[in-house]
Amino acid sequence: MERMLAEADRRIAGQISINEGILNARRLIFERCDKESVSIEALKGGSRRGRLPEIRARLAKELVEGFGLTMAETARQLGVTTSSISRILEKNKLESSLSR
């Protein structure tokens, strides 16, 4: 019984930190959109016009590498597919290695 309760506590703690990460991610997205004078709807709409892809790429990198969100959760928060996030991160990695 104690082992089951300990496991439940670990799961709940993990869920709290995941939810906290999502809340922090949403705050970052809101702040970045405000700073860049871009609507959240435009960012999450998947548009590839203007600065949106660049803003989305920077956010994707921060959310995955800085906040520890999964690519799937990052995709949900940015309104794109997981595949898009994967391509963004791969492109970012390639650009970083070329600039060294």
C-alpha cells in the first residue's frame, strides 16, 4: 500500500511540474507576442508570413531546450505540428554547427 501511495505521489509531482511548465510556456508566448507586436492568434495560426516563422522558431527552441517541454507539447502551444517543431530544431542545430 505504501509503495502505491509513493508512486502516486511521484506521478502527481510530475504532473504539477508539467502543468507549471505549460503555464510558464504560455506566459513566455504571451510576453514574446506582446514584445514583437504579434497576436497570439497569428502565431498559433501557423502562418509563414513576415517574422512569424522566426518568432515561432525561437520560441520552439526555448520551450524545448529551456523549459523542457516535449516537442508535442511545444507544437500544441505554438499551434503547429510536432513535425514542424522537429524541423525547426533540426534546422537550428544545423545552423549552429555551421556558424562554429
